[in-house]
Amino acid sequence: MTTLDERVAQNGLVSRLIVRPEIGALIGALAVFVFFSIVADKFLTAAGVATWLDDSATLGIMAVAVALLMIGGEFDLSAGVMTASTALVTAILAVEVGLNVWLALLLSLVFALGVGALNGWIVVRTGLPSFIVTLGTFLALQGLNLGITRLVTNSVQVSGMRSTDGYESAGFVFASTFQVGDTPFQISIVWWLGFAALAAWVLVRTKFGNWTFAVGGSAPSARAVGVPVRRTKILLFMTTAAAGWLVGSINILRFTTVQANQGIGLEFQFIIAAVIGGCLLTGGFGSAIGAAIGALIFGMARQGIVFANWNSDWFMLFLGIMLLGAVLVNNTFRRRAERVRR
Amino acid sequence: MSTETEPGDVLLTMSGIVKTFPGVRALDGVDLEVRAGEVHCLLGQNGAGKSTLIKVLAGAHQPDGGEIVWQGKPTTLGSPVAALRIGVATMYQELDLVDGLSVAENIFLGHEPNAFGFTRRGHMRAEARKLMRRLGHPEIPVGREVGLLSAAGQQLVSMARALAHDARLIVMDEPTAALAADEVDNLFRVVADLTAEGVAIVYISHRLEEIRRIGNRVTVIKDGRTVASNLDSHTPTAELVNLMSGRNVETVFPHREANTTDSSHEVLVVEGLTRASEFADVSFTVNAGEIVGIAGLVGAGRSEVLETVYGARKADSGTVVVDGKRLRPGNVPAAVAAGVGLAPEERKSQALLLDQSVANNVVLASLPEYSRAGFSDIRRELRDARATLERLDLRPADPRREVRTLSGGNQQKAVVARWLVRDCKVLLLDEPTRGVDVGARAELYRLIHELAASGVAVLLVSSEVPEVLGLSDRVLVMREGRLLTEAPASELTEAAVLDMVMEGSEVMA
């Protein structure tokens, strides 16, 4: 009985807080915030805040989706290039084919969900590591982006969204700004916060969230109690692809132009943000809010360095230190929490 | 929800259950009858078929023959989910829990109470709290992550999950193995409460003392068959041991030409070896050309002694001397240099590089001897590996083949070959025939004899008592971390050893 009683004593607020996966990211975000508030004057102005929140937003939407997938025990390396593929599909359908933007967006979403489902289906059917499977889709999409864009437009970009049907209304939903005081903030920030809140809620409050932890933590155990492991994983891949579509749509409607080689390399930023936010590479552990905070660290650091008039070369150094720091903090607290259980 | 059975009614009848795996007939007509509200103990030596039987009962294995009747109706248990659905829950030694989820989430995983697709979290937590209270542990917070609970706490969660599935029968596979004494008392209290409510427990343990404390009836299994059922749990030890022993071991132990022990040459001398909470004051010697076997249950400290001799664990006190030279404690390279080799129990994870060739695996412990100026002498590696493989009759005798593609018996030979190319003096074998099919076992036995004949001192550990007796010249019996007896194998009977191994657990308690 003694061991069980001791465990209750350990159940205070602080000890419950430090085993949260977000703890490392939270400390990191505070540190970065305070640091740049001191060294860069413009960092704390309304315009400054709008800038780094915007930078965090599109990354954050993807980081949250990738975090869900990683908790479910899988990777998606095609997530970065997916943001370009969906933008290209929308742009080609609207500009070159002449469809209404809303219809183009819908078809682009169907395309994204199809690719996500294909990723998931191959992974659960073959048992191959998703790292390899999605590396394949990543390269294939990269090739398709360039090949088809050149075929259709004879160049490596699609532009001219501004003159398409439905641009105004779609742009209002995905790429408008809202005023806080006199400062315009991008609507993408609202999408980011909304998506993170939704994902966090699904993760901790719904059956699907439980299943996500279960398939990533121990797929055989989950299967033994009747969790549909395959369906859960496929849906997670589709969620990631859908998030890619959301970011792609935000980008194409805001910039009205898309380059065929966009998005490459972003997949690792998503994974880094998710890991800073407390996801384990092995699955079964992590947090959607943590991933959103991880993206916030990215945005604050990237723009903070600009505001401080430093060379952006320093960004990667900064990022590396943040990544190691957050992971070390998480690891230390976890280990301590696991020790007290004995 | 089917609660029409009253305590004492027959809940489950399994008859003539047969299950074959390639090369092994694991179950050869097992019968088991379980009544509502009883603790039914399943007894049998390692390899008797207990694990296979409970996997059939859990729906994880499909039987090749026989009949399962549940509450009077013939039933097939097609999957773990199907078994859970009719009310059979299994608690394996490795609990089926998800560390990252909370207690409540684990309990209701796969059958979450929900309304319109949303989990009714408050309801779920309240139900989980009710279950923990029913198990006598309301203090375990249901929101706590399961990975942060103790082994005993996790076991309670697993039990709560069984109850949440409205289980009428709970299978417990050695549930006390990971528990401290006070936690065992608590487990037994919970078991008593459950049976009072009409839940049946199938209880597997090697500890007769526990069986006497909580068991109602006992079924004994041997060689995949039921040899006795409906026994009272207070059946005398001698009778139980007699039923379990005399296994019709399919392998004939090869005739030993002559005892090759050279008692003038003590190769391995172990004195007063102690590691806190694992084993204490273990002393023995192994002569050149001698085979010494350690008998005991899993957890008696046998493997730990072997690994300490090898230096993989560091002794708190005591000495290991090989050929007159005292080994530095906790230092594997020193032990290897002195001529000690270990073939560990988990050979796939602890010994072999599965995707590498046999030759690479064989020379792994002798790489310095095979390198010139930092480069491997591949031709010599292949030549020596091939010679050793021929000596061991490893098939196919192709040193370039990937180890993964070999059978269990041949993989074991590859591990032994690793030490032979080094001319090792002391060979430590931990469960050498585990996962090796019957035919290949005889070959391994013959190989071990040959090694001894060539002057190697062999120290082996096995959970199968007949194997220890059939193979060794001298036998050491361990229980609860102590060496109980040392005697020539010819003076011991299987029943006598089983009796020593199993009786009570008072030694260290």
C-alpha cells in the first residue's frame, strides 16, 4: 500500500505540469519572447507582433497536423511540398481552366485527401516505414509540380489569381486581414489558433484522440481491444494533407502567384516544431498545443532576428539551440516523473 | 451482458484443444473446465503449453482442433476483440496498456462511452473511478498517465479494463512476478472480491504457496495435454510435482561417451558472488570439460549470475576467477579476453546482427585478430568461419548467408561459433534451446557434449528441468537468488529438483 500512497502525494499541480509534453516549448517560447523584447525595439510593437504571429501561423497549422500524425506513430515528408501542390492545383484550375475559385479549392481539397489516403493506405497495407513511403510521395509530388506546371504554363509558376471568379470571397476567407487597433493582422493567425484548439480538443476529448495515442503508443495493444488501427492512421495522413491544402490555399490567395518549387524543405520545419512541442519520434506522446508553441518559437526567432538587424544566418544556430534545449527539458522532467513512480 | 451463470456453474469448457506450430505440437488435446466464482490454477512446467492455451483462450491463437463451450454454447474465439466481447479478458505478463494515455482512457480504450461521436469524458472518468474503488484503490487518479504508474498500479488498471468489458473470466499470467510482497497481498484481496462477485479467474503461477492461498481447483498440463484436473489446491506438493514431471521429452538426450570432467583443472571459480535484490552469496566451480547446469524458475537469479560472470552486470561483492586470474568486475572485455563467452537468452536482440552474414557474426568477438592495419582480412574471416560452421554442422554452411534467414537452432550455433573461433575456455549458455525445434535440439545437445569433450567448461541455465538433468554433469539449484543445492546430475530426479525449485518462497522473504 505504501507505494500507492506515495503516488498520490506526487500528484500536485507542479508535478502534473512538468510532465506535460508542452513544458519545454513553453519555457523556450517565454525565453525567446523576453530575449527579443529586450534586444529588438520593434519586436513588441503591434506591427511587430503581427509580423511574427503571421510567420508562425502557416507553419503552425502544419506543425499541429504533423504533431497529430507523429503521436499516431507516423511521419509525413510530403507535407511540405503538399502546400505547393494544392496551391498549384487551385491556381491551374482557376486561372488556366477558368473554374470558379471555390470549385477549384474544392477539387484541390479532394486531391489532397486522395494523396493523404494513398500515403496512409500504402503504409498500413505494406507495413513499410512512413518515412520511406512519404519520401516517395514527396519526390513524386515535387516532380509533378514542376512537370505539370511547365506543361500547362510553359513556365515554373502560375499567376493571375486576382482576375478569377470568386477570388474576392475566397480571399476574404483565407487571406484577408483584420484590424486590432490600427494594425492589420493576417486571418491566417485565426486559422492557426482555431486549428490548434480544435486539434487539442480532438486529441484529449474525443475517441479519435484516444485512438491516435493508442495506435502510436502500442498498435498491437490498441488492436487487441478493438481500435481500428488502420483507419485511424489513414485518417491522420488525410488530416495532414488537408492541413497542407489549407496552407496552400492561404498562400495562393494571399500572394496570387505560386512557384512550382515552393514548399520543399518545409517538412522538416514542421517536424522540428512538433518535436520542440513535445512529440516523440517514436509516437504515442506529444501535444497539439505544444506544436503550435513550437511554431511560435520559430516565428518569433525568425522575425526577431530581422528586427534586431542581425544577419539571418544566425537563425539556424538559434533554432538548433532551441530544439536541443526544449528536448532536454522535456526529457529531464519526464525521467524524473518516471523515477518517482517506483 | 450475460450474467445468467451462478457461482459454481460451469462457465467455460475447453476440450481436446490442439494447436500445432511448424515443428512443434504445442497443444495435444488440452481439457480445461472453469466454474464461475472460482480461482482455477493452471500448473505445468515451462514448455508444457500453458502460454499457448491462454492465447487460444484470449483469441490470439486459433486452435487446430477441439471445442470451446462458453456458458453452455459452443463458441469460437476468432480474435482478441471477440474474446473480450463475450467476457474473457487476459492479463499477460507484459500488460497491454498504452503508456501515453490516462488510466480512464486505457480502461475504456476501444469501447469509449460516447454520445454523437464525442467521448463522454466526465462519464468515463466517473466510471473509471467507480472501477478503481471496486478494486480497492480509489486513490489512483484516473487522469494520470499510465506510464507513470508503478507495476502494481498498471496491473490494477489492466484489471479495471477487464471489469469495464464486463469480463466473466479473467486470465492472469504470473501476475505476482513483478510485485512486492504487500502488493501481492493487495492483489489477492482484489481476486477474492472478484470471485465473490462471480467472476472466474484462471491463475497461472509457479509458486505453489500462492496457489494454496487463493486457488480453488488445479489443472495440471504436461506435454500439451491435461494430465490432471479437478485437483484440490491443497494437493500435496509431491503429488503435484509428480504429475508435472516425467515429461515425455521428445528429444532423446544423446548418449554421453564418457564424463570428460578434468577435476584437476578448475577453470571457473566463483566465490560469494552477490548483487543486491538479485542473488546473494553464490559460490561454485566449473572444471575443464565439465557441464554444469543451473536449474530454477525465471526470476530466481540464474541469468543474472551468468551475466555477472560475463561482466555485463557488476557484482556488489564476490569474485570470479578464470584459470587462476581474477576478473575485473563489470568488465565484459576483460572476461572475453580471459576466455569467457556468453550465448544469451535473447539471442536475436542481445547477440546477433540479424542482417549481417554468418561470417561477420562469427568473427564479431575476435575482430582485432582479423584486422591488419585497421582493415579486415575478409578471406581469413570467411575461411575460419566456414571451418567452424562445418565443425558445428551449421546448415546451410554458407558463411555469407544472412543470419536472419537461419532457423532458431542454426542461429544458436552461430552464436556458439563466435566463441569457438576464439578458443574460449568458459562457455555460458542461457536457455540454449529456447525457440529451437525438437530436431535441432538433439544436435545442440550433441554439440555441447563435444565442446565439453574438447576441454571447454560449460555453464548452462535452463527453465526445463529435464534438460538440465539430461545435459549436465553437475546441477546447481537456485531459488529466490540463493544456491540451494549442488549435486551430480545422476543423483537427482526431476521430481526432486522441481520440488526444490517450486516450494514456497520463504527463503529471502
